[in-house]
Amino acid sequence: MASPCIDVCRYDEATGWCLGCGMTRKDKKHWKKEKERRPEIRAVLPGRLAELAMAGEVTGKAAGKKKKKHRQEAATPDPVG
């Protein structure tokens, strides 16, 4: 079974869930060491990601993109006519 990890590895502070795949740090350790737990771990991930998205978090691959700082552009004066 392939890992659900998509190399985002940014965690929600309140839940501890990865914004990319939904796993916790403990889930990731169990995934590597306890193969029999993989179906159990994978089963809860869609619900976690949906809950994060409903709370306004960016999830999936988009969560791995760095937020761009908005530049304040110089306002162009309106031509006076």
C-alpha cells in the first residue's frame, strides 16, 4: 500500500494533522513500522482533510505552496481632464 504522504509536512496546530495528507506525526511513524495499521490510518484521512478544509485551511498539494507576500503597488494617479 502506497503512502498517502505527499511531502507537504505542514501541521495544523490544533489537531496535529498534516495539511497535505492528514496524518499525524505518530501516524507517519506507525505507517513505516506497523504495516497492519495502514488501512486504519488511511481510512481516517479523507475525513480529517475535509474537516481541515471546512475550517478554512488549505489542504493537499496547495498547502505546500508558500504564501506569497502581497506587494503594495504604487498607485497610479488618475489623469485629470
